[in-house]
Amino acid sequence: MPPVCDTLSGMKRGNLLTLLIVIGLVAGCLFGQFALYDANDPIDGSHWTKQTGDLILIRPLMLMIIPLVFVSVVAGVTSIGDPSKLGVVGGSTVLYYLVTMLLAVSLGAVLVSTLRPGNLDADTQARLQTGAAQEYERSGGIATTIQRAREDRTDNLGGAWRNILHQLIPRNLIDEMAQGRTLGVIVGALMLGLAIAMGGTRTEILVRVFEALFDAIMRLVSWIIWLTPPGVFLLVAWTVGKIGFQELVGPLSKYMLTVVIGLAIHGLIVLPLVLTLFTRRNPFQFMWQMRRALMTAFGTDSSSATLPVTIESAETEGGCSKRSANFVLPLGATINMDGTAIYEAVAVVFLFQLYGIELAFSELLIVMITATLAAIGAAGIPSAGLVTMVIVIAAVNTSLGGRDVPQLPVSAIGVIIGVDRIIDMCRTTVNVWGDAVGAKIITKIAPDTVEELEAARG
């Protein structure tokens, strides 16, 4: 088949898949609200929609994460070739991630301090505070995770640093893979890729081996992607069936609106401006090219599970170089969490406002710093940011204790647990969009050949 026919056929398949995902999203919302939701008996994680959605979409995607991360990073490093150029690419990537996350967390802190969604009337505050403890107790999984964090002494600022350093310097790479801790896997892959790149002709065969492995894994990913429409339908139906649309217009609507405004500003204004500044390309055209990855992120609620789709979309439709996609995107799915940083800042300050605890500027700075660290340490899985929020609350409480101000109980997290899934879907989408923008920018630094880029753009 001629190349032009291949391109047209690929475009038709991509458009069909996009249409099917959109239908799955809409149908899932309607089915969840009108067929599953019951205010008196809400469904839980054992419901067949959640279990089936995990089985047909989440588990196959999660199966590919560790081999994809390891192989793609090794292939990305070896394709860069010159170790000095790897330093430029790596340094530029980390700098981009840190700057955009600091912009995100600053935006969240300014918005929540300006809009003050937690300044509700006394009756509403009392009702939310009463329900918080009950919701916290019902969420046994989150309570258990928080307790484990306390036992491991990771619920403070020093613990957050130790957690990140321990992931950066793993003791057992196989154990890191088995536990699904991708940061340690990335470090191991970076070291192996660098050694292969410096081996010259003696290790040239390994370069071809990892390139072939990556090609095979991406073929598997392209097959799994076609499971996205039914998987998104089931997972969205479960989410809406668990929460119900009425939660969106209740007392928590101000909080949710603040988070969504922050995510929209960062995703539709800040990141596009950054992309335009460095690439001089239309950012919204690139956003459209990444639509399947963004919709998958919204439906699966996991940047890690979306990673295979993100890499495939970035290379085949987004015009990103293989070098940047293989290196930047796996790293971004692990440490670049712009949406989570916004959410952490808004949620924590909102809860302090709700309990009538005023934060000084110094406490807001603590929120910004610890929210950035917590977002970096958060796993790319559903509701991970809810658990790492304990780090931020504990750090602020420590500061408040120094000036004899009432502290926020951890059970206050129960106020926002009920609507966290909806917020998590939105912030995960921004997380993935931030990774994609980074890959596009780094493409300017480490482009493939002109022929490969033209073929990727179609």
C-alpha cells in the first residue's frame, strides 16, 4: 500500500477511535446517572462497572507500563548518543518540569486565597465538618495508607525528601519493577542507556535490540488502545454512579470550581504560552493531535496507565521526536504533576479556610513548597494526590503549632473525598498535557531526522 494510503488509513482509524472514546464518555455519564446512581445506596469499588473497566483497560495498560518505561528510556538515551547532549536534554527536561509545577502551585495558591471557596456560612461549614469524619472512616483504604505514611515517617517535609531520594537511589531494580515504582526504574534505565551509548561499536547490537523491543511494545500498545472506548464507558459510568451529578452543585461546588478554574488557566493559557514561546507552533493544534491521550487520561484517571497512549500519540500524530517521547514522557508521568500541584494547593488551603484557620503568607509558602514535593512523589494512579496531601497538611500544622494556632485534623480530608474522583480526572488530564508539551519542547533540542519528523507529522 502506498505511503499516502497508509497515512489516510491511519487518520481514519484515529478519527474513528476518537469518536468512539467521546461516545464512551457521554454514554458513561448518562448510564451512571440514570441507571446506577442511588443517593441512599451509592455503589462502591466492587461494582461490576469498576471491576470490568479495570479488567479490560486498566490492567492491560498497567501491564505495559514497566517494560515500556524501561525500554523506552534506554532506547531514548542511546538514540541521543552523545552523553553531553543527554545532559542538555535531561537538564532542560527537569528544569521545564520544575518551572511549570511551580507556576501551577503558585496559581492554585493565588486562586484559593482570592476566591476563598472555604468561606461558607456557619451551618454549611458545620455540616461538612460533621460529615468529614464519617466519610474519612468509610474510606478505609485512604485511612490505612495515611496511617502507613505516618509509620514510615513520610508525612512531613523531611519524609517527602527521603521518599524521593530513596526512589532515586534504589537498592534493588527488580524489586522497584515489581512494586511499580517507576522513578527507580527510570534511574536504572538511564544508567544502562548511558553505558550502552558510551560502549561504541561493542554495544551497538544492544542499541538495535532495544529499538526492536520498543517497536514490539508499541505494537502491543496500539492493540490495547482499541479497548479504550468500552473501558472509558465503564469507568466513567462507575464514577458518576458513585458520586451523582448533584454533588457538582452542592456546597463543594465552590471548591471544585476553584480547582477547575486553576486547571483550565494552566492547561489552556499557561502551557500553550510556554509551548508557543519555545516552538512557535499552534499549541491548540498540538492539543488536538494529543486528543486520544488526553481523553484516555480523563477516563482512566491515571497518568501512568495513559503513558502508552501518550507515547504513541506523541510520536505518530504529535510530531514529537522519538528521542524526546521516549525520554521525556516516562519521566513526566512519574514526576511532572502540574494538575496535582494545583489541586494540592487549592485543596489544603480550602480545608484550612473551612475550619476557620487563617494561614499567613509563610504558611502559604510552605503549602507551595510541600505541594510541589508531594506532587513529584505522587504515584501516577487514581487519587494518589489525596494521600500525599497528608504531607502538606502536616507541614502546615507544624508551622501553626509554633505560633499557637489550632491545627487541621487529618480527618478533614473526608470533606473532599466524595468528589475527588471527578477532580482527579481533570487534574490527570492536565498532568498528561504538561508531559506532552514538555516532549514537544524537547523535540527542538533533540530532534530526529527531518524525514522521520515529516513522517510523524503525516
